[in-house]
Amino acid sequence: MAGEVLSVVGGERVAEAVRRTPSTNPARLSDVVGTVGSAGPDVFVRAAEAARSAQAAWAATPAPQRGQVISNVGRLMTLNKERLAALVTREIGKPLGEALGEVQEIIDTCDFFLGEGRRLYGQTVPSEMPDKQLFTFRRPVGTVAVITAGNFPVAVPSWYLVPALLCGNTVVWKPAEYSAVVSDAFYEIFAHSGVPAGVFNVVYADGQDTFSGLEQALAAGLINKVGFTGSSAVGTRIGELCGRHLQTPCLELGGKNPMVITEDAELDLAVEGALFSGFGTAGQRCTSLGTAIVHRSVYDEFLDRFGQATADAAMGDPTQDVLFGPLLDEKFAAGFEKSLGWIAAHHRVIGRTGRVTADNPRAGFVGDPAAGLFYHPTIVAGVRADDELFLNETFGPVVGVTPYSTLDEAIALGNKSGYGLSSSIYTTDPNKAFRFAQGISAGMVSVNNSTSGAEAHLPFGGNGKSGNGSRQSGVWVLDQFTRWQSMNWDYSGKLQKAQMDTETVEADLTFQLQ
Ligand code: UN1
């Protein structure tokens, strides 16, 4: 596959690198997928300059033509679906079925936005004065910096890049370094779809260099909008930085997503949902299940069935038919091991914990566990509302379970962590479903479905520690990548002053019916 992956500025590869690091297959650590040449902050600034120079011409390109480019991206993604998905599987260890779904999510996003190129509707608005018309227009924000994580190395970037480009913005994209090879393949598809040089720039850099490049680019007035998907800690720093420049970034941060299972829930369905939400993608989605909050009357029964389903689930080699594969990369494995330290004495652990090894084996493991970063799926029963495990995101295959008595208590537990990304309730009672939706602080609510797996055209985003209220996807994301401009056009031939020259309607407002 790719030899060395390099940043792209103004359509040219940037040969100089501050560091060269291998990107390895987390399911088979001996397999080096490619080498990443990381750039310093100066390259980020140069990329922002290139994007700035290309912006006016791109914004002047008729929106339907920009839509044609997005249509081409969708077609090339379809043509390359299997190859791109295989690369996702190889570089970050996502099971192939899920990787194919991830590429499909890009295609769905293109399908939605190619038509938006022929809409991007503004309004005509009546004026309070004669011979005057009012209008609104969506204008591009300008130059956008997009910084994304590697757990969805291509789908989540497409949620930013596709609408941002369609709306007439130019972009600097900073993908995760541990998914650089797949990011490069994604970039090449855009480059072959008719995106002009300079409109889409890519910078591979570590977190610190990215932050300092962004700081400089913002100070130089080169960036008008930042989109960031990643941890709440980094999102907070980006929010502070953007705030100093009077900008509101689009932030998609962590989650500690609750799933409430009521006394009337269909338990088999709930178990299936908890299994996929908690252990699908090895628990490494921002939408992964954090804590199952289970009515006391079905608590033991749920735990038994969930424990059994987890023991029976296929895990291992992500090229095979498994529920989940390895953790994304060494850094994530280390972070997850730290969060396993949150398991406390009062908890009851169901199943094994930690790395799958010869001494800590998993029955039925598919493939060779020693080859990669494989971790046992762990259920921790009896978590309490003030436990670290209850309050903090783990980003790995561990699910906490806690009992509740009343729905109000379940909702309070669901809101307790302060995150507010996604949530789920399993119930057969519509009353409980709506009460839950009203009380839960999450931006997304599933009824009888997983906490993860949002469709690509519904608003996606969170509240509290999960974001700043921004929403991606569908028509809602247009407000991130355009600004409303209002126009008033007076053709009366005189200066008509709003509020002052407006005719008042004659009326008798003392009139009462007899
Ligand atoms: C993420 O993990 O950052 O809803 C996004 C889902 C996916 C996206 C997750 N479509 O689970």
C-alpha cells in the first residue's frame, strides 16, 4: 500500500517532516500499513493560507457545480467501497461489515448534499414599506479547519468536509495520525472528483503541533470556523481558543451514554442492543453505551442474559465475522487500561478484564490474540452514581450496569455524568419513552435501538460535556458552514426609513362587541 503519507498543501505534497512514524494494523502489529510524515505548525499555517487563497474562486463556483463535485465523490466512494473499507479494517481494526457501513455513511452524506447544491435556499421576506424587498442568502463562512479522530476515519470527516465544500468553503483537514493511510485514500478520492487544488488541504501532525498551527492561523485571520471531533478535554481547549477569536466551533466530543431498560422491556431485544452498543467497535464510538440502567425487577435477569450474550459473542480478527476486533492503536489501549483501574471493590465483574493473552484467554477467540491489541469485553455490575466508572468515558469494551426503581430516578442517573450525546430506552410503554426523551439531556435518543448507529441525515451532536450544542448532518449542519446574510433592496426612489416611515394601520382599538 502507500509508502509514505504526506500532507497536501495547495495540491502539492509537503516533503519535509518533523517526524516519521509507522501506522500499524492493530489486529496484527507486525503489519505496517504505511509511514506518516508529520508536519510542524508552519505547515498547518501554510495550508490555511492555501485554503484562504482558493476560497473566493471556489465560493464563486455555482453551487450546483459544487454539488456535481460532491456527486462525483459519492460515485468514486461507491466504486472504491470495498477497497476503502478493507483499508479501514486493516489500519484501525474495525470489522469489515462495519467498515463497509462506514463507507456507506460517506455515500449517504454525498447523496444528501449533492442535491443541496441545487437548493441552499434563502428566503424572500415581505418588507414593511412599499417598493422594497427583503431577502436572505446563505454565504460560506470562508476557510474551515477540520480536526477528526480515527475511530471513524472517513465517515465522520465526511460529515464536515462534504457540507463545508458544498457550501463554498475551503478546508484544512487534520486527520488522526494513526489512520493516516486511510485518510490519504479518502483525500485522493476527493482530489479525483474535481475538487480544485487548494480547496481541500490535508495536514498530518500531532496534537500539540496542530494546536499551535491552529493558534497561529486563527491569529493571522486565516481560519473562520473550526470543526473538531475528539475528547472533551481537547474540545474545551479548542473552544477557548476559538472564543478568543469570537468564533463558535462545531464540537463533537465524548459521551457516557446511558441505556435505560424498563420493567416492561423486551429483554432479548435489550440484550442485543446493549451488546452492540457496548461492545460494537470495541466500545470506541463516542456513541458507545456507557451504563445500562436497569429496572430492579428485571436487573438479575438482564445481567444473566447480557453476560451470556457477551460470553458468546465473536471477537477477534476483524477481517472475519466478529462483533468486534482490537483497540484502535497503542495510545487507546493504554488509555483503556487506565480506565479499567476504575473498577472498584464494590463492583461485580462479569467475564474477564484486560488484554486477551495466553494466560488470560477468551474462549472462541477468532484468530491469534497475541498478534494485536485485543481486550476482553467486560460487564461491571453494581456501579454507583459517584463511581469514576459511572462518570467518565472509557472508550473501550466495558459496560457498567446499575439498578433503578422509578423512571425519574433512571433519568436522573442518565443525566448524572454531565455528558449528553446519545441515550437509549428499551420499553414497550410509549408513555415511558416520551417521558424519558423529555427528561434526558442527550442530543440523541433511541427507543428500542442502540445508543450508537445514528443515520447520516438526522442532527448529530450533544450537550453538556459532549459539545457546545452544534449539530452535524442533514440540513442542520448548513448553519455551521454558512452564515445568513440579509439584504434589503429599496426601489422606491427615496430614502424610506424602517420603523419611522412605515404607515400605521388606522383602527379603533376601543371597539367591543355588545
Ligand atoms: C463517533 O464515534 O465519533 O452514530 C461518531 C454512530 C456513528 C457515528 C459515531 N454513525 O454511532
